[in-house]
Amino acid sequence: MSDNYFIKCEHCNFLNPFKTEFVTFCSQCGKKLGNNFPDWHKKNPEKTIRDFKNEVAVLKTDAEPEKKNPVQRKSRSFRPLIFILVILLAVAVYSFFLTDISGIFLPGKADAELLTSKWERVIYGKYGVTLSSPEKLKSVSPEYSVEAKPFIQDAESYLYRPSKKFRLNVTGVLFKEGVQLSMQGAVSGFASTLINTNDISHVEFTHSSLNSAELQGELIEGTYIDEDEFMRFQCAIYIRNSNLWQVLVSYPDKDDIAKKIAEKMMESLEINYNVKTI
């Protein structure tokens, strides 16, 4: 696909390179592009990418020159912060859906006994993620890219996987002092990566605020198809000062036990930010 085509953001007027049909969020301000191809194609199923480029996208030669003004300068200073979170959550989401060889030996569905067994309430790691679960989560190596690494002081991750396609992952990240975090960037990073993950299609989601007096929070809920199986997911993202927390759970829609376990675990989620933050 030619780099000469762009999608213009209706919020900040930034021209986003149309390198793939899944360009959905503005890389400048982090807001959803109202004229993105997936939404446009739903309204125009008979049309092609070529039609989209001719009717909606902007040719580089037709693009308006960028105006230098205070608003744009402010956007440029904000852009790296969005980029950091997009990169971090992109890798976190990607690693979440990677095939785990150990999953071959797991049951196809969650065991009903997990609902009636004694649940533990545990504070995971140094950054105060508290969660109740039938079994203690396993500590795993956190995943993030070389682009994000210079901005990260510390990170930790925990995994719960009682069946082949039921996963819950807890990630806590402490960024280096001076890095200002953006919830827009966090949501954009999660959503755009999920849409672009291999073997995943038909992604639909909504998000709502989880803000409290001390925390910025966002709950993203939705569905997708993974290798012909209809899946549901929830992702809670919280930000405070230099800390970011993410709890992501995904399970098959037809697994009622997994759904009940996931809902109970997410309802138990608490961020004890006084444990250790900057």
C-alpha cells in the first residue's frame, strides 16, 4: 500500500500514513479516526481499499501544509507519551495472545470446581495489584519492546491460565521519573494492537471510565474471533503518576464457567497504589 495516502484526523488534523487497512487511531492525539477503513467498509461493503483511497484518503500532493501554531506544538510534545504507551501495550497484548506450548496439556474448558474452591486474595508484586483467584497467579517475564525500554524503570507480570483459551494477565509498570502517562495513549495502544493481532478478527469493543479520586482508569470490554472461536475479553487499565497497571482477561464465549471466574476475578481487582509509587 502506498505511503502517499493519508487519513486525516478530524480532531487534530494530523495526517496519518495509510500503510494498512487497520489504521484506526490517530498517532498524534490518540483519538479514534472517524474516517477509518474498517468502519467505512462496514457502511460500504461493496467497495474496496482502492475506493477508500480515492474517496476518503488524502493524497500527499493534495495534503494541506501543516500549520505551525501553539496547539500543534502542544500535540508534538504529547505525541511521544502516546507512542510510549502504544508500544508498551502493543507488546503486552501481542505476548498475551502468543501460543503457549504448555497450553496443549490444559483442559478445553475451565473446571467448575474452581468456582466453589477456596479463593486466595493476593497482592501481586511491588506495585499493589490485589486480586482474588482460585489459584495463585504465576510470575512471568514482562514483555515490552526496545523502543519502550529506555522509559521503563521496572515491570512485572503475572499469569493465570486454567484452560487452553482462558487467560488472565496482570502487568505492573513503573516508568522513569519525568515520564507523563496518557490514558488516551493506553487505550489507543491496546485497541489498535488487538485489531492487528494475527489470527484475530471481527474485533468489537466499548470502553468506559474507571476513574477514582487517585487513579485514572479505563475498562475496555468486547469480543473477537480467534481461529473461528468467538471470544470475550475485559481489560482494565489504570494510571497514577509514573505507574501503569493492566489486567487483561480473555475466554471463550461458550465457556460459562470461565465467564463466571473472569467476572469474579475482575470484580475483586483493587489497586493499592500506596504499596510503591513515585
